[in-house]
Amino acid sequence: MKVTLSHIKADIGSLPGHTTVHSKVIEEVTKFVSDHSKGVIWDSQIGYVGDDVQITMVHDKGTNASEVHKLAWDAFKAGTEVAKELGLYGAGQDLLKDSFSGNIKGMGPGIAEMEITPRRSEPFIVYMMDKTEPGAFNFPIYKMFADPFNTPGLVIDQNMHNGFRFEVWDIEEAKAIMLETPNEMYDLLSLIGTKGRYVIKRVYTREDHEKLPDENVAVITTDKLSFIAGEYVGKDDPAAIVRIQSGLPASGEAMEAFSHPYLVSGWMRGSFNGPLMPVSMKDSKMIRFDGPPRVVASGFVYKDHKLTGPVDMFDDPAYDNARNLASSIADYLRRMGPFEPHRLPEEDMEYTTLPKVMEKLKGRFEHVDAVEKRKSKNSSQRDVE
């Protein structure tokens, strides 16, 4: 029997700025899902990272199921009302429409869903990021499923030896391409290195995989709020579901991909590059310069309609060095202030206030030849005097 794993997240208000979710909002979302889940989903778990509420659900309705999406939407609406009562910042920020219209896609919240054939034991990890972009998952997903230096199972596990298929989206042109590793590894890297445009959406086993023939094994949210709304209305804050073990990356291999705090875009006002810091859920408050960007991981096992877990996977002192390095990188970058490469390049600032600044200054720009000619004329006049 097919089973669907659905993860839906949204920023519906935070305390005090874009810092953290209020406990009463979490309580309201949890209560709403519990009270209205009968006949819709089998089980659920509510989590958070920074200012984003995250709902993980399991059911048999398939992906894009209207009743499942409506449950999450209504839960976020209920949480928004609590956020408004408390006067929280950005209450309902990610709920871009007034009412639910059959599917949550394009309405603001991020969605990661996969329909699977459950194994005897079905372990998976939900990764949740805050203050960064969907392409922030390109590096770790590649490491998990294509890099033998991160995932030795690609070399020594016969069930992984044939590699995986990557579904990559061009989020500017709304196009997609499938690439296979290891034979198309360089082609894959040539795209996903441009993480602001080409993003990994899904990973599949290849058809000749012995234990999981052509199965979806990873999925990432890819909804960019800036493109949905036509203006910058919030961070993208992606999430991902990654299945592990038994012919897939082991839990330690999936987690190892985050042992180095690589640079991602987002951070303050969605306009700066910064290190991705792996933290436990309790340490996911976004405080320093509204960050730095962070990732939380919740480990689950699915069995007989139930989710066992979660395990707070980054609640481990073995990641202290990664956190310390991330802090050092943050120190280094912050000294650059508004200068690139700490601040994003102009083309990535389209949905901030920078275009308004440029519009205000537009009439004051002159052709450099005219400026130089005027300077030369003034200089000649001074010589005569």
C-alpha cells in the first residue's frame, strides 16, 4: 500500500521580530491538527525552526491532496489568530490568500511531499531551515546521494552503487530536468552550483535499484515567496524529507552532509550570505543579525500509520565544531557590512528596498563622458584664472 509523507511549513508570526515561534502559537496549531485530523491523516508531529511552524503528516491521500492541504492551511489560520491576539510580528505573513482554494501551492506555505512504498522499517529525516533559500539544500542533498567522500555507501553498498536520479528545477523559467549520477555528475554540478536558480526538487532511486525500484527518496520545498507574491514578502525558509537506510544513505551519512557550515543566501532581510549552522530545535532562535541561517533535523520511523519520534538529530556535541566554525564565519562576514560578497549581488536584491533606492537616484546618474568633459572644462578655467 502506498503511503504519503507530507511536510508543510509557514511563518505565521514570531516574537519579537523574525526570531522564534511563540509557544501558544505552536499549542494552537498542534491542537487544531489533533482535533481535525480524523479521517484526513493518520498521524502528525508539529515542530519549528526560527519563526516557522512545521507540520509533518502521514496519510494515504497521495500528494496534493486537498483535504490534507486544507487541514494544514486551517491550522496555520488558527495559529495566525493567536499570533494576532498576541501582537506578534508578521502574523499570517506566509498566508498570501484570504481563503483556501483546493491546493496550498502558490498560497505561501512551503510543501514537501512524497508518496512511497513503505519498507519493513521506514526511517526518514525532516530537515528544516530558516533565513535561507530553497537552493540551500543543493549542497547537502548532493553530498548525501552523490558524493562518496560523504557517503561511502555509494562505494561499498551494492544497493547504492548504481547511483540516483536528481530532478532539478529552473525556478526562474519554471522548467525541470532529470539527471543521473554518477554518469551525469558534472552536468548536475554545473547547474546546482547556481543555487539561486537551479534547485534540487526530488531524488529518486534508479530503475535498476534492487530494493527500491524507481522510488522517491528525497523531496525539497521550492516555493520562493518573492516569485509567488511579485515582491519580497519573507524568507524562503525551505524544508526537506530524506529517506534513509537500507540502500539509501545511512542516518550518519545524511547528517554528515551538514558537518561543514557552507555558505547560503538569506540571513538578514534575505539579502546576505552567511554560514548554515546546524542546531537543535531549542537553539533555533534567529537572533544574531536575524540568524545566522540555521538547520534543524527531526528523525522519524514510520510503521502501521504511526510516526515514532522525533529525535532532535543535531542535539549532539559532535556538531559543536561546526557551530563554532559557523560563528567564526559569521564574525568574518559581518565586518563587511553592506559590501559584497556578504551582501548579495544587485540582481539578487530585486525584491528588497534597493530598487526603490535606485529609482530615487536614477535621475542623478550622468554619462561618464559628460562628467569628465565638465571636469576638464572646470580645470581649464581655473588654469586661465
